[in-house]
Amino acid sequence: MQEKNIPTKIYLEENEIPRYWYNVRADMKEKPAPLLNPGTHQPMTVEELSGVFCEELAKQELDDDTRLVEIPEEIRELYKMYRPSPLMRAYRLEKYLKTPAKIYYKFEGNNTSGSHKLNSALAQAYYAKKQGLKGVTTETGAGQWGTALAMACSFFNLDCKVFMVKVSYEQKPFRREVMRTYGASVTPSPSTETQVGRKLLEEFPGTTGSLGCAISEAVEVAVGTEGYKYVLGSVLNQVLLHQSVIGLEAKTALDKYGIVPDTIIGCAGGGSNLGGLIAPFMGEKLRGERDYEIIAVEPASCPSFTRGKFLYDFCDTGKVCPLAKMYTLGSGFIPSPNHAGGLRYHGMSGILSELYDKGYMNATSVFQTEVFKAAEMFARTEGILPAPESSHAICATIKEAEKCKETGEEKTILFGLTGTGYFDMTAYEAFHDGKMSDYAPTDEELEKSLAQTPKF
């Protein structure tokens, strides 16, 4: 039964869109380890990073001290197309599970790109245009980031070159066509267009690709093409900064009704959605104002947190990007091609890695058949077809709610519904036809991959 005065959808007003991004690093006593120059092993400077990234984004990347960063009005105006996004109460899912838990989710799929990725894509395209660039290059896995960036670039009349992980390029042709509709060029990675791509194809004929490989190709093209810079959709500090609008809005909506979550759950690939969702809550935790249980959920086929190591590693397979200290499986790790969703990156955000290592958050991994079982349950109860990535968080949320059923605990759970799954029907088809299988890398496979991490 619906609780009195608590609506199913909690909407904010347009004027409640955040005016500032929140930089959680400002409240971290132990900052994330600095990015290192791969040649000198010294901390990267703004000048060095500006050789690859837009200058303003390079500054945001290295800023550990500014707590609130003002959102340019032009970006806020574009946010108004789809923000504030609704905070939803999953009454029907609660009833189906017969759980005393109260389940809320922040829904980021109500824009054409279909995911939270647009929050950072608009910001990065804005700074590229402001710098006078002709275009940008990037990588994309399942396609949400590439779609969002293509959309953002069309608003700012920027050229957009996307290298899409080959297995996703083949599995998700419609996601590719959305990018092309917005004017982007889309190339399956690894490709023959770059030195890195040709080398990988020669070394691993028939490879299905990885995000690390696509990043290398995008960086190579950006560095070698006048008027272009590289932009990234996850992992980086700047991206988590932009995505903080998710958590800031969620907290404002909860505060309106005096709701305090006990547990906050998000899917984790590189960390953009999870980092954005937990930002203001983690800030309170770091400042000692309130405690929360925070759970990162990753695929068992790409388990950076739960089976990786916390050390310096290359951000890309081609080993041309800076070194980052993060939980990693090794930059050469390539997830199994049977992995249906995104969350394919070999490492994790440096911010989240530091917080996880210091015990401020927990992590769990789940198999994709149980992920799609949870997705189906959610679709049938809540009426939204969730993205496979989001469904990792749904899966963990259901498990937490079932624990509450066993103990009788009336826990309040908040999770991030990062987007919709309408371009992921090939994966849903495989699940429904019983053709989807589970896979987890062996210890030997991970040891081989991690053995290639830099030693210094």
C-alpha cells in the first residue's frame, strides 16, 4: 500500500537543477593518487594533459580542492531539456517481493541518448566548442556514451569521431545508427585506421575489442589531427564531477520528504554513474555528518573491484595514455564476447578506487543471467525496460530487499537506473531463448593480464 504523502514520482522544479557540480575530492582526506606521465612517471600537469584534453577539462581533472564548480549557464539551459530527472518509488516491485524495504531509484533514461551519459557529454562538448576546436574523438562500449556525445556535438556544431568496441558495433547496429543520425562517424574497434588498431589486429586476429583498445585509437586520432581533442565518458575525475548532478538532484528530492537512504547501490564499469549518484551522500560520510552503506555492482565477467588489484596501470590497451592508480584487471584484459552489456572497462575510477580501498564503500559482482532475470522482473513490475548496465544495480537491490524480507528490517534503498534497454534487445533475446551463458575469468587469466601492468 502506498504510504501517505509519498508520491510514486518525486519531481523537482526547473529552478532546482543544480547550479554547481560537487567535487567529492575536496572532502577526501586522502586524495586519489595523481595521474602519471607514462614516460617520466611524474605527476601529469595541466599543460601535459591539455595535449590530449580540452584545457578547462584538464584543469577540472587535476583539481582536488574546489568543492563546488559553477555549471555554465549554457550547459544548464541544455540540461533543462531533460532535467531534473525523476526520483521514483518502486511500490510495485516492493509489493511483488513482499519486502518491508522501501526502494527508490533515480531514473536517467528520459532523454534521447537513453542514459546518464549526456550529463557529461554536454559539458565536454561545451568546453571543446569554447576552446575553438573543430571536433572531438572518443570511444564507446555498449554505445550510450557515443550516442550522448554525438547528440551533444550536434548542439555545438562539432565533428564527432567514435571508435566503438567491435562486439557492440556488431550486436547493436541501431545504437550505431543513432550516433550517425546525430552526425557522428562510427568505426568498429580495433580498426585498420590507426597504428594501435593495426597492431592489435595483427597480434590478436578476430579480436572482439575492448574499451581500452578503443580509447587508444581515439587518442591516437585526436593527437594526430589538428583541431581535435579526446574526450572520455567515464573513469576520469572530470566525468564524475559532471555526473554529480544525479546525486545532487536525488538528495534534494529525498530531503523534500525527509527520506534518508540506508543503502545506495549503483552499477560500476568505469564509475561515472556510481560516482555521480553517491557524490553528495559520500560527502556527508567523509565529513562525518551521516553514514550510508554504499554498494558498487559490477559484472562477474569484468570484476575490477572484486578481483582486480589497486595499482598504477595504463588507462588504455595501447599504453599511450597516462598511468592511473586504480583497481584494474590489466590494460590488456578483454572481457568475454558473451558479455551482453557495457561495464567492459578493465579499470575503475581513481576516486572510487581510493574510497573503496579505504573502506568507504563495498563492491559485489553478479552474473549476467541473474542480471537479466532481475531486469525482466523490474520491467514487469515497474514498466520500464532497463539497460543491462542498470540491471546490475537492480539485481543487487533485489537481493538487499530479499534480505530485509528475511530479517524484517525496514531499510530504505536508493539505486541508480542509468538508462533504458531498447537498443539491447539482442541481449534480451539471448536471455529469453536460453542462449545466454555466464562467464567469469579464471585466476590464471587474470594473473596473466595483471602481469603486464607496469613495474616501477
